[in-house]
Amino acid sequence: MNFNFGEVLTKAWKITWKHKALWGAAIVMTFVIYLIFPLMFVPWFMILSEGDPTRWFDNLLPWILLGTGFFLMMVISYGFMPLIRSALIVGALKAERGAEKISFREIFSDGRAFYLRLLGVMLLYALATMLVSLLFSAIQIFGTVVTMGLASLCLTPLSFLMYPFMFAAMAWMELAESAVVADGLGVMDAIRRGWDTMRVNKMNVFIVALIVYVGIGMVTMLVMVPFFLPVFFAPVFFIEGGEIWNGLLWGAGIWMALFIPIMTFVQGIGMVFMKTTWLLTYLRLTHKPEEIVVLPEANA
């Protein structure tokens, strides 16, 4: 099957740029996650500003808030994320089928029908990747103990194979999610459809994954560099005697807080582009051209 990468990426960007309602859905999700970071790290920041980092080990509050923050991130990821992802796919599908205007309320209302199925796909993906990671870690630990450390040297290069595995797993999940929304499939049927699509079109899917994940990752990384500048220059915070210059420390905190909206905006748009690209990839690989352009409203 001929697959036009340029057409898919160009169409994905046009949809992303035109339909601002999709931006809103993704930015809301990203912003909510970023709001948790102050809960997790402000207590640590305040202790550090007092000039005695050893208090980290004497004060339970920062550890409790850190754990609470991670727990909330997991709850949001697996409780709220399926709704956002379904809304984005629904919106992209409407745009692909010719909708001139997409409303924020409409995509969330229509996306709710796919919430449980997308949650099921996400949970199975998380379970599968966790089991594979645990299995690899167990083999590495066992081999290291048995061979007095030699296996660790041999298996370390193999750990780089985890990256292609993660790429493939994420691509599989994205195709399965697109199958749920575009074709109304159940969880297991969507997973099988995603697997069959990836198996038959290995190279096409791999190239799309490379472009999407590496490309968006590089853009995000460039945006995040200024955010982490205070971390890079952390030694400057310490003055004679190991004390911390509070002026610089507070300035660094304000600087990082100011970059949160920028990072939220960039990552939100990146998420819209990614979901749209995967939906278009799925449609181009599994549907005939005439099936893609026909509008459901025209058949009513």
C-alpha cells in the first residue's frame, strides 16, 4: 500500500492549526498535570531556601506531598486522560471528514462514548510494558548475581533495545485508540486491529513513530531548556560556607513558574498534532480513499 508521509503530516498540521478547540482540550490536560508540580516541590524549595538541605530527612511533609503528587498524576493520567484522548481523536476525525467548525463541548460530549474503551487500552498497554520491563530487569539482576557482574556488562547494550520496543508499544496503542474511535471497536478488537495494522505496515508505522515522537520530543526539549536553566546553574546558588543565596533561589523559582504556561501551550499543541497524525495514519492504512472522504452526514 502506498503511504504518503507528506500528505499525512501536512494534513495533520492543517487540522491542528485550524481547530483551536483541540488545543483547548490538550492544554487543559497538560495544565492540570503541571499544577501538581508546586504541590510536590514547593515544600522542598522552602526547606532549601532556609539553607539547611539536611532537613529534608527530618521533615515528613515534603515526602508526603511528593507521594501525593505522584498519586494524583497517576489518577489524572488514567482517570482524565482517556477522555482527553478520545476528545482529540473525535475532533480530528470530524475535521478529516469535512467539519468546518469543531466545538470544545461537542468533542467532549461525543468522546465520552469511548472513555471506558480507551481506558481499557491504556491499562493493558501499561500492564504489558510494566511486565516486559520487570522481566528484563529480573533477567539482568539474576544474570548479574550468577555471573558475578559479567552479565551486567553483556546485557547493558541490550537495554537499548527497550527503546524500539517502547516505540512499537506506543505506536500499537495509538493505532488501537484510533480503531476504537474511527471504527467503534471494542478493546480487544481494537488491540488486534492495531497489531494487524502495525504488522502489515511495519516500516510506515516505524517512520511515523520516529517523526512524531522524536520530532515532538526535540521541540519540547528545546522549549524546556530555559525552564531548567536554574538547575544547570544550581552551584551559583551556594555562596561561601555552603549557604544558599535566597535571592537567586527565589528568582529561579519564579523563572520556572513563568515557563509553565509556555510549556503547557507547546506540549498541548504537540499532543494534538500527535493524535491527529496517528488517526490519519490509521485511516490511510486501513480504509480505502472513498471511505475516508464520504461524510456520515451526507448519508443520513
